[in-house]
Amino acid sequence: MSRWLNTCLLYETTNTRDARGVPTEQERPRRVTCNPFSMGMQTYYQASSTGVHPVAVIQMWKRDYRGERLVKYNGQKLNVTRVDASSPDFVVLTLSERVADRG
């Protein structure tokens, strides 16, 4: 494991209404440190069997993760498709490509 040299942006999404009552989504990014985590074959195939194509797996301190579903990592905005919070100190996020970003 590395020494927390990488960072990612976690996006908190809030739904608000403008002056005319039109709903809008606002994203507020928050930078946290993270480690790239190896993606095992089992993880990849389990995700692929449900139609999800994981791009990355990252680990961060549990205290930094607040349930965000959108992460910017290595210049890409990715969806959080799996959260492993089984460790008392860390959380491991499996990230996949956003469907709207595919060509």
C-alpha cells in the first residue's frame, strides 16, 4: 500500500429549486487522500456479470467518506458502484464509468 499520495474529489450532490421552482442538482467537490487498490479478478467478473465495468478501486479513510456516489479520480468522473466498509478504519470504493459519458 502506498502512503496516501493520491487524491480524489468526492462530490456531494444536493437537489435544490431555483426561483421559478425548477429542480436543479448541485455538486460540491471535496478533496480527500486515497490509495489505488488492486482489483481482483473476482471483483471484476462479479461486476461485469451485472453489466457494470469497473474502472478503478480506491481505498480511503472511513472518516472521509460520507456516502457520496460520484468521484473524480485520475481526471475521470466515475460512479461509486460498490462500497466495502468491512474494515474498522478504511473504506474501499469500486468505481465505474458513468453511463452518460460513454460515446
